[in-house]
Amino acid sequence: MALELWETLKEAITAYTGLSPATFFTVAALGLAVYYVVSGLFGGSDHHQHVPRQSEEQMQPLPPPVQLGEVTEEELKQYDGTDSKKPLLMAIKGQIYDVSQSRMFYGPGGPYALFAGRDASRALAKMSFEDKDLTGDVSGLGPFELEALQDWEYKFMSKYIKVGTIKKTVPVTDGTSTSEPAAEATESDVAKPVEDVPSVAAPVETPAGGESKEE
């Protein structure tokens, strides 16, 4: 069947073009090549130039991570990916990592975008996406949750660069301020002059017989 079709095609080419099948296919191939060359030089020049520019912008190397040192949780929120000029940061167990290379996961629109700019230790341990778990507080977690958190930490340590730590805020107690007045009061009591202390009334001498004489 295939041979019959091929013979019919050759006869049609010879009848309609006056060329042998080999010559016909050679001319057709040359014409197709010339068409692509001309269209590439003129017709699609803008398109071919625009595509590489877009790919170059997407393939630009990431800037080297910047060491932040100690920052507060409020300052860390500035690096949640909303500002493309700032690195994308995330913390786990108080350690801050630059996750800019995984912007597709932790950047805006990514599946883990709500973890960016935060210490999400509790959320990672529980694999929770609730706002109440977006914290670095890991108290009350079970052994399996702590083990999962440890796995996340090993992953971050091996894949991302640590750029800082979260500054721990120590609550100020009133113990010192309340003890000072007490100390001052004690010192004032010690330094109080003797003459300010009321003296005990001296006994009144009476004549012999125990009664005073009236005049």
C-alpha cells in the first residue's frame, strides 16, 4: 500500500512540476530554509530580542546574603518578600536564614508565603497554617512535633545561609524598683538621730510615805 502511494506521488510531482521527485524535494527544502532565515532577520527580530531579555532578568544571580546580626521579630517582618529589593528571610528556633533562592515557595503567592518574615518554628513543627501557630514559641509540643521541627532545622542549616538571630526580649520586673525604696527606708531608720526617739518619762520622786505633800 505504501509503495503504491509513493509511486502515485512521484507521478503527480513529475506531471504537475516537470521535475523529478528528488529535485522537487531539494527545491522545497531550500525554499523553506530561505523563508526561516528571512523571517528571523526581519519579521521576528523584536520577538527574538525580547525573549532573551526576559530570560536574562529571570536568570540574574541572587545578591550575596547580608548578615543582619540580632533583630527583633518586628524588624524581621520587613523581609517577608513584599519588597523585591530586600532579601527573603525566615527564622526557625530563633535563627534567621536567607531563603531568597526558594522565593517560589516562601515568596508572595507561594505555598509557604505566610512563614516568610517570621519565626515559624511552631507552625513548622505542627505543619499548621493558622495565625496562632506563627510563632517561635515551642512550649507544649509533643516528641513527634519536636522531631519534625528538628528535621526542618537540619534542612535549613544545610540548604540556606544563616544571616542573624532574633533578639530575645527580657521582661522587666518591678523587683529591683520595689526593693530600692525598702532599702532606703531601712537606711533612714538606721541613720535616724537618737534625740528624735521619744524618751521614756523619768520616774517622779515622792517623799517617804509614798504621797506628795500639798500646800
